[in-house]
Amino acid sequence: MYDVLKRTQVPFHYDNDGQWYHRTHPTIEELPSGALHAINYSPPFQAPLPINNRPSILGLPGGSSDDLPASLAAFDEILNDKRGQYEFTMQEGDLVFFDNRRVLHARRAFRAKPGQQDETVVGEATRWLKGCYLDGDVIWNKLRYLTRAAVEGKTPLDKRWRDVIEKGFRKA
């Protein structure tokens, strides 16, 4: 199953409010030395799995495997084993900083403040969490968004940008 997670390309996507992220990569990435490089696992953003080696969206290679669903399920079971988890409650002023592709992370549901009946009290926040992500997907997102806007005629397209789009499409 580990080999399936290393070799099978899994598509991820997020298309909302002018942002269009799409990336296809294996769940587990190793360096040429065999050392772990990155984990790519985010079920809420996982696109439909490729079927019968058909390419994913945008013509990127899909790399389907009949063993992928079972391998992902086994991986998820390992990740949800309490023995391998470190959990803490952040307090006001706490900051967590990490490489998003090197540290598997999640957050639990939050509870209303003591004395509140539910989480939605008008005028009073029960939770405030600010995330900041910096990674290569931001660049690919902007390229896809501007390309789509140009193709749809929503933004002017100068010769330099047209050359970039045409070169990109030829490579795909």
C-alpha cells in the first residue's frame, strides 16, 4: 500500500471565489535517497479519483490504481490512531508555524464559550483563527485564474502573456 501511495497521482482541487487551485501528486513523496520529502493528503480538497488511467482535469496525468482507495483508507486509519497524535488547545496569542506539506495537521470542532447556548452569538466571536499559507500552489492558482479570465475575455491579454499560455498548453 505504501508503494501505491508513492506512485499513484491523486488530484486535488479548490475552485471558489476567484481562486482555482489544482494539483496532482502522489500522497507520499520521497527524495531520490528514499527519505520522506512530503505528504500530500487533504480529503476535503481531494478531487474525484482518476478512473482507468484517464487524465485528471486540465489533462494532467491521473495514474489510477485499483488499490488506491484501499491504500488511502489504510493511511487514514493510521493517521487517526491516537497513539501517533499530538493534540493541544491553542490559547489567545498562540502561534503555530510549520511547513504545510511536512507536518500532517488538523483541527477539531470548537465549542461555544461557557454560558453560550450555541456557536453563533451575534456580535461575539466564539473562535478566531487566522491561517496564512505560502506555497507553490498560489502561483499555479494565479496562472490558472488569469488564463481562464483571458480565455473568457474578462482581462486584456498582451503578447507576452499569450506566449506563456501557448507554451504552457503545448507542454500539457
